[in-house]
Amino acid sequence: MGSGLSLLPDYHRRIGMPGVVYRPLKPPNIVKHLAVVKKKGAGGAVNNFFHFSADILAATSSERKEPRRQGESVP
């Protein structure tokens, strides 16, 4: 029929082909939620991993600058 559709990586636009029209896709508006949970009173490696993970999640979050600590509720 002379028509078709394909999803391709962006670099294909630079290659170009006669008669092919390239259209960029809008990035999706995706929201993701991540959480780290540990048993109350856990210590050692579990506690260290919990605080390390909470710090990393807080540092990568655009909503919150400080990590949540054990027992802190979500605003």
C-alpha cells in the first residue's frame, strides 16, 4: 500500500531516507514512586542499607531534599 509506521532510535533521523518522514515522540509523563521499608529496630547492614537507600532516593527526588527516616510519614 506504500505506507507504514515504525518506532526507531533517534539516530535514524540523521541517516535519512528519501520519502520517509521522521516525527519525534513526546516523552511520556510518567510518575514513579519508590520506597524502602525495614523492620522496626533492625540494625547492622539492614539499617545501613535503609539509610543509604533513603538518602539516594531523597537526592534524586525533585519533590524532597531531605531523606525520610524510620517512622516518618509521607507528606
